[in-house]
Amino acid sequence: MTSTSTPPGLARFNTLEEPAALAALHEACASSEWARRLLATRPYTAVEDLYAASDAAMAELTTGDLEEAMAGHPPIGRPKPGDPTSAREQAGMAGAAEELKAEMLELNLAYQERFGHVFLICATGRTGEQMRDAVKERIGNSPEQEREIVRTELGKINRIRLARLVEEDA
């Protein structure tokens, strides 16, 4: 039996007042343009529609919009104090050996010096070693290649965060 009703978490999101909806979207992604685009296409009847809108908005973000989105992400291995989202997403680094944490700090700094922004990866479910290997692999990319990889990684992060937003009980 399939239900045609909107899932409760998504229905709640659809009915939020605009400032509350913008705040919720800003928690998922720091890009104001991305949030504006998602807000403009409410209401959503299915979670997949919300994800599709997110993907479409992400694909159209300018370099400046991407920079704004990246500014909302702390470096890997250094989640924002008191931020359960970044701590949860970076759990793979939490139990890492001090040597790996120190190596990741150095790699983060080298990456940031090369590209002008934090190393961004969808860290959910990844080990510290996998994140280290990814930054080592990606540091040799051109800025253009890296911008598109970042766009893809942000899209993955946004989907995970949107899922949490619409699946949470009221």
C-alpha cells in the first residue's frame, strides 16, 4: 500500500514561515542563493522533489555562491565547537590517531593555500584515512576541476542534511 500524503517532516517544512524555513535551509547549506531557490519551489509533495530542487539549485550556483556555501563548513578534523552537525559528519576523524590528525591539519592548510578555501568532502561514513587520501588525491587538481568536485560534494552533504531536516519528528 502506498500513501500519497506528504511525509510529516516534509509537510512541517512546507508550512514553516519564510524566516524559519530560510533558517532551517541555512543550517543545511550556507549559500543564500541555494536556500532562496529551495524556498521558491515550496511546497514539496515528496522528499525526492526536495532533493531534485536542491540538486538543480546546486548545479546553478556561481563561484561566489559556492564560496559562501563552503564558508559554512569547518576544516576536516576541526568541527565547530558546540556544532553537533559537523561533529557527527566528521566522526571518522574523532577517533583518529594524533599523527593522522596532525597530517590532516597540514594537508588542510596546504589545500587551503592552493585553492583559497577549506577542503570539502562529504565526510559522513568516511574514515580519517579515507579523508586524508582524498585530500592528497585532490590537491593536484586544477581550480576548475576542484570547484566541480566541491559542487558535487556539497550536493551530497545537502541531501544528507535535508533528509535530517524533513525526517525529524516535530
